[in-house]
Amino acid sequence: MVATSNLPHLAGAQGIFDVAVMDAQPAASEPVGLFARLRAKLTGAGGGTSEASLTRRLAGTIFLIRVISAGLAYLSQILLARWMGTSDYGVYVYVWTWVLLLGSMMDFGISASAQKIIPEYRTSGEQALLRGFLSGSRWLTFIVSTVVSLAMAGVVLLLSPWIDPAARLPLYIGCMTLPAFVVANTQDGIARAHDWMQLGLMPQFIIRQALIIGITASAFLLGFHLGAIAAMVASAGAVWIAMTGQMVVLNRKLAGHVEHGPKAYDVGGWLAISLPILLVESFYLLLSYTDVLVLQQFRPSDEVGVYFAVVKTLALVSFIHYAMSATTAHRFAEYNALGDKTRLSAYVAHAINWTFWPSLAATAVLLALGKPLLWLFGPQFVIGYDIMFIAAVGLVVRAAIGPVERLLNMLGHQKICALAYALAFVMNVILCIALVPRFGGHGAAAATSISLTFETVLLFWIVRQRLGLHVLAFGR
């Protein structure tokens, strides 16, 4: 059912590509700072306005944001590990992992489907539905995530006799964090669908991390005990502040592109697109976090902390995949809506190449510098160095097919993609349960790499059968 109300009307909107080109061209008066110079060198800004050049510029922007974020996150994790000790740090990592996992699934997949829904509405000229989605999607995810968060707090209360006492209060704080986390994800998807990459990503990945460092450092300098509770309070405050600021700026930018007029709310249509994508995202997240969660059940907290440090150190490889996924998803949907198969095929090949080869180079650098990077967390974290080599295998294999899961989602093959991820997740759970009790972090890394390899083979075969595309970085 599509409902309408008398609210803003969107003037004739330009295509996604036109908006992106205008947004990507820096004004003559823009100061050329360090960030701009790095982006220009890494992405070739100013070197043309073709789709490939534009994609590299936008992906380069995302990658730099994630690299800066990684530096801040790395610094925050190092400081927290040193200030809190391995046990409290392990509890914090455990609770924060639950926040990341649940918060990324509680938006119904709308943060990802926004990159399909918005381009299709713009291409078909359905302006009332577009306006309804821009506001209604955020209200929907906020209301539902609040209800679910309260239910999760009730579950923690019921299970409190069986929960580690040190983790109870941090878990309650984590529940309070979830609504803001979910709305921020939704706003991220809306911003990226308009090629506003900095607005979509900086609040979550830079501002939030900077706030966590600032709040925890202030508490430490003031002499407060910095345990898992204090770290979760700082993280919750950072999430809410960053989300609120992002909302204010996003509303102002949308106001500049939207005129007053009626809104239409096709909630059923949104969910029909989003829920299959949610299955894909959920199984991927479960696949990503299963190792840490299973490790927590079978091994001591200090071992969880070491393993998490290894994962954080290898995060740069994942950032490259994420950057290309975030840049290309809505363009896959746009080219498919236009029926331009030739352009779509060439764009897919470009995205795969720019995912795999930089990922391979980044992996080599990180493995070479692994020991000193782990030492920054503390001398005891260096024992995780050999785990890095095992974990890196799965990341490199996955990068070899680029962001094809986004391709399948944007072209309407969400269900088969979700099935592939579900099978990989089940494999990961089975392997983790079999290997972690005996081999600890080494077993967790091996289970995840084997599962990622299995997932990659499945996705390659599915795209070959369904779309007739060769989605491997080599062998064409």
C-alpha cells in the first residue's frame, strides 16, 4: 500500500551520475589541504569525468576516510588495551562486537537497499516516493531499533545469572547505543546513494572514533578507572553525538535538492527489496564476527583481545573492498535500470580490478609490518603475528571477485546471494566450533579463511550462471 501526504515536492532531479560529477569537482576556492592532495594522488582527481575516473575518485575518498578512521580506531584500541588491561579490554571487545553485529542488522537492510531504491526512484521520476523514502526510512529504522533494543535489554536481564558479571552493565549500555547506530547506518546509505561519500562515512568512521579517543582520554587523565563500563559509556556517547550531527547536515543537503510537495510511503515495497538484502548483510556480518564470538566462549578474554588486535591490523585490506562496494552499488542499480548492459559489464570489470590488486598490495605491506604494528597494542600482543598470515588468505581470496555481492543485490538476485552467505556462515560456525577449542586464535582464523574461500567460489559461480559475467580479477 502506498500512502501519500502533503509534504515537500522534489524538483526535476538530475541523474545520479550528473550529481556525482558536480559533487566531485572541487571549487576553485577550495583550500588544497593534505586530505585533498592525498586524494588527488591516489585517485587521479582532475584526470577526466569518465565513469572509471569518477569511481576511482569517489572510492579513493572512501578509502582515505577509512584509512584515517583505521588510524584513529587503531590508536583508540591501542590506548584502551594499555589503559584497561587485557581482561577488561576483552570484555569491551566482546560487547562492542555485539553492538556492531546487531546494529548493522537492525535497519532491515535499508541502509544497503537505499542505493537501489533511490536511483530507481530518480530514474523513473517517482519523486513523491523518493521524498517519502528519504524521511520515512529513518523514522522506520529508529522506531523499530528502539523497540528491539528494549527487548534485548530484557533478554540480558533474564539471562543475567548466566552472564559474566563484568559484562552485564556494558551489555545494557550497548543496548542503549543501538538506535543511534542503526539510524546512522540508514543515513550513511542515503548519503552514499547521492555520492555524498564524506557525509555518509565521516561521522561514523572519523568523528565517532575521535570522540571515543577524546572521551576516554579525558576520563583517564582525570583519574577515573577506565574499565569496560567506562569505555562503553564513551562509545555510546560518541555514537549518539556523531549520528545527531550527521542528521542535521544531511537534512540541510537534502533540503537543497528537494522542494516542498507530497510524500508517498511504499513501506511494503521498501521491505520487499530490503529484507532479502538484509539476509545477505546479516549472514555476511555473522560470518565476519563468528570467530570473535566463538573465541569468547572457549578461550580467555586476553586471547580474544590478541585476536581482535590481529583483525584490526588487517582491516586495511577490507577497507579497499568496502570502498569499491560503497562507490559502485548504486551505479550497478542505475545502469541496470537504464538497460545499459555493456556499460554495466565494463563497470563491473573495472570495480573488480580496483578491488583485488590494491588489496593484494596492502596485504603484503601489512604482513611485512605485522610485528611492530601488533607491538603498539602492547608487547603481549605480538604473539598473534602468525595468525595474521592465516587470516590474510581469506581476505585476499575474497578481494579477487570484487564487490559482486553488491552486484547481485542491486540486480535483484538477493535471495541466491543470501543463500551463498548462509552456507558460508554455517561452514564458519562448524569450523570455529571444531577448531577454536583446540587451536584458539589460529583455529578461528583458519575457519574464517576457509569459509571466505568457499563463499568466493559460490559467488563466482552464481554470477557466471545468472549474469554470464566473468568476475575474477585475472583469467579473462
